[in-house]
Amino acid sequence: MAVTVLIVDDHAGFRSRARALLQVGGFQVVGEAGDGTSAIAAGRDLHPDVILLDIQLPDISGFEVADRLLRDPVPPAIVLISSRDAADYGDRLDQSGARGFIAKADLSGRALTDVLARSDG
């Protein structure tokens, strides 16, 4: 059974590209959200295995979304994404509770699989 993913990004074009990349990589995309409030609702309604979560959202930050969803009884794995470099966020990535980080330019099914595998072991 394929790993289910919710894609959260405020750019529809990126969500569409991410959907295509992840589906080719063997993931099942179960939904999309364009802002933090919608992401929290979709995460709780859809119960995805993984939430691919942009850090820069128009209403609340991806860090805040992650914090709220990780408090749920059965939290999803959260993988943060950004067009910015990981170094731009300093220790916030490590302190976020996310399973990992992928730069948007590096997103692929393989990259997501690698992040999830690293954090499992």
C-alpha cells in the first residue's frame, strides 16, 4: 500500500509539480492545501502518512502548522520544504519536530523516501 501524502504550499503550480513527482515516485497524494489553516484541517480530516509542508505560508508558518499537527494523538510524519536553503532556518528545523527537510528544487519521490528512511532508523 502506497504512503499517503498531503502537499501544503501556497503556489498551485508547485503543488501540481510536487504531486506529479511524488506519484511517479510511488506515493499516493491524498490532498493539497494552500495555507496553514487549511493544512491543519486537511491533515486532521485526511490522516495522511506524510505532510509535505512549506515553511513560508501566507497565514501561519509551517513551523506553527507542524507544532499543532504533531500534538495530535496519531501525528503524521512532517517533512518541511522551502525554496530557501536549510541553513537559513538554523536550529528551527531541528527543533520543529519534523522528520526532515527537502529544498523544493531537490524534491522527488526518492528524496522523500530517503528522508523518511533516515528518520526511521
